[in-house]
Amino acid sequence: MRRDDLSEAVKQRLKRYPPPYDNHYGVVVAPPPVDGIPLAELTATHAAALAAMAEIDTTATTIPDSFIFNRLLQRQEALGSSAIEGTHSTLDELLRADDPEDETVTSAARQVREYAIALESLIPEARDRGQSIFDLDLIRRLHRDVMRHDPDYGDAPGEFRDRVVWIGGTGDISRSIWNPPPAEDVVPSLEGTLSYMRGEDMHMMHQSIVGRMAVAHAHFEAVHPFRDGNGRVGRLLLPLMMAAEGHVPLYLSSFIEDRKTDYANALKDAQQRGRWASMIGFMSTAVVETVAELRVTQECVAAIRADWETRRRFRRNSASARTLDILLKYPVVTINRLAALLEVTFAQAAIAVRQLEEVGILRERTGFARNRIFAADEILTVMNRPFGSEPEWEPRTPVADARVPEPDTTSEVSPSPRLS
């Protein structure tokens, strides 16, 4: 870490590392700023981000079952955040990992799944507890959740580091771009982050939710409380901050992955020189672009769902008709999993799958006679597209009278007493 890259205020926070790194210094991170942060030319972008969040919050109150709450978005977040750190999986693999019967799931997919499960469980808790959720126990819990399936992590997941770490330098501390605080200063420095996230100072009056997310994230990453997994934990805290303050959580990791260089530069500017506006500008753009992406995805998924209705005469409340809505959240299923989700028998779910296969809504993936996996490829194609690209989907143009009729099998779609 070059001293010339540090502001004078940051240089005043340097502290010598213990041997064998006693020729180097870490930064005992100062508490986050509590005054207003001038944004200059970033003011318009910041205002657009706040407007985008307000738009999503309004949608949540008027359309409670909106796509903005879809579990697939949490899976996307888990994939994007993990990919930034080099843990790669696919949406298909991740959705298969949700099925306990699938024994082909990779360890990477299981690791990414833990990230998604953490979001699923903690978003409601953040809404209920508010900003009081931000404490040391939460940070330990998040780290355990995202690192317990990492075969290469040497420490106990959830335990704060007890040694020197550095960022950048490809293993050589003399080439690092940031040296976090020595181990004995981790908890005191992290308490500063958490106090800020709990809103325990005047910054709640002077800084917006987007500004606080940017500052808290950069501050947490500067403290770097674990040997590895800090980025994933830090990005998990962003939707939790939004939920804790009563906003709809947005999942920003796909944007961050797409703009990794800009992300790294904004972090470096905030940490090395205290230029928090750089991070606020990046976070503002992330919010604006993520909301725009969400709109496009939501519109395309709605169009796919409407197109499905044209392919067959579905009887109301039949297993096939109810499966259409389930596939928007669970686009990769087995017949057993679908039967459980529908609360019908295996035979009833199998009929629904066969009918949806016939009209191209589902496709069998394995080619096996048993343990077959079915996918709604149109949904997966939309969700798997690169961030910012247009969905490659075109509606079918069936003749209305040529739609495949669904046979009258009322007894085949009644709820199963065994599963109800």
C-alpha cells in the first residue's frame, strides 16, 4: 500500500502490523462520516436513484404480488455476488440445489444457495427488527452462511480474523492497494460500521438511504473483518439495509459484477482518500440501472406468462393452470417437487407436466427415465441474460381455435389428502 495514495487523514490512522509484517502498516479505519457529503455533479444521479427506489416502494404497496418479490431475484443476487469472488455456478444449478433429491448439485452451487437462503430468511427479519438487526452476531451469522460450504476456507466460518490480511498485490503485501486494520482493531472498527448502520448519529438527518448504503459498504470492506468472504457479507448487507429502513430490497450484485472495475475504483477512492462521493455515485448508478433492469425483466416475464395462456385451454384451478404461476418462481422442477408445491399426488403433477411439455412450456432436461428434471426454458433465458441486455424472447402466434384443449380430468387435480 503506497502512502502517496492515502489522504493525510488516512495516514494519521496507520498502525504497524506485528511480525513478520512489521515493515508494513494497516489502517485503523475512522468511524463513518456523520455530516452531509457534497455530491457536486453526482447530485442528479443520486436524485434519480432515490426516485427509482420510491417507484419500487410504491409498486410494492399497490401490487403486493409483484415480480419484485420473486425468489429468482434473490438467486440472481447470490450468483452475481459469488461470481465477483470467483465462485461460479449457474441459475439452473442453483435452482436444482433447492431440490433435496438432486444428488448431482456441485459444491459451488450449494455454497451459492446458502447465500440465497440467508437472504430469504433475513430480509423478513430485517423488516421486523429494523436497524437494530445490525450487530456483531449478524455479521458472524452472515459469514457462516456464505462460507460454511467453501472447502478452501481455512478459518472457522463466522470467526473474526486473528491475523494480518491485505487487499490486492497477488499475495505480496508490498504490492497491496489496501491494508485493513490489525486483528486487535477489527472489532472496534466494525462496531463503528454497525453503529452507523443502526442510525445512532446525526447522519440520519444529513445522508440519504443510498448514501448510507454506499458509506456503510465501503467502510465494512475497509475493515475486512474476515480472511475471506468479506465482499459477499458486505453485499448481503445492502438489501438488508433497505429492508431494515422500510424499503423494498434491491439486489445490486449483478450490476456490480458487470462494473467490477468501476466498483473497485469507487471503493479505493472512498477508503484511501475519504472521497465518499465516489462510492455514493457508484451506488446511485447501481440502483438506477438495477431498477431499469427489473422493469424490463418483469415486463418480459409477464408477457411469457400471458403467452403460455394462449397455448392451451387451461381449466381454472387445474394442476396445469396452477403450475403456470409456480414456474415463474420455480422454473426448474422435478415431478415430486411440483407435487409438493401444488399439494397434489405424484400422478396429478405428472399429468400437469406432460400437458405443459406438449405445448412447449416445459422441457425435460436429463433424458433419463427416472429422476427427471423439467425446465421452463423461456423464463431461464430471460433471467440468465447478461446484465443490461435485452431479453431474447418472441411470443408465439397461435391460432386461437388451434389451442390444445386440456382434458376434463377433475379428479386428477384435486388436492391430495396426503400432502395437504
